[in-house]
Amino acid sequence: MQYRQKRLSFIVVFLVMIYFGVGAMKEVYRQMQENPYVEICGLMGKGKLFFRYYGKAVFEKGNELSQEALAQPGYPVMKKIYTPESGNRFAVFHLEEATAEKRAMMSVLETWKL
């Protein structure tokens, strides 16, 4: 079963790669381990257009990118949740075999294989 539409707190473009993050203690992380094919959606502009970005989630090894993510301004709550003392781990991933689409409600406007 492919799970859809999970909220993500973190997105960053780093070295020409788009990275996302989820808590390794959360159900969505477990689901992505079982079935790594995911779809990420979001609104564009004033909400009349949206994008779909889908492919295979590949989690990064080590914690360098996780630490970099948590060091970014604007994430003070996440810095409190993901600490060595809490035992919570922030897992960063990117998509491979990916496709991005710019869409209107009933049609695809542009598609890119990434």
C-alpha cells in the first residue's frame, strides 16, 4: 500500500539536491521504510496551481545533513525534539527515480524527470 499526503516539516535544497526530513520515531518513517515510493504535493502561487514530486525515498546515512537541517533558523521546536538526550533522530532523505509535475486542478501543465 502506498501511503500518501504526510506532512513534512523540513525541505531544503543543498548541493543541487532537494532534501526532506521526518522523525525516525514517527509512523511515516516506518511506512517509508516498508514502501519507499512517496509523493509530495504543495500549492504554488495563490493556490490555483500545485506541484507533485514523486519517486523513491532514499534516506541519508550518517547524521551530517540532519545536524545541518536542525541548525537552520526557523526550526526552534525541532531543535528541542531532536536531541541526543531525547533519543529522537531526524532522518533526512531525497527522492530518486523522481518526477516533478506542475499542475492545474484537472491537467498537467509541465512534467520533469529528475
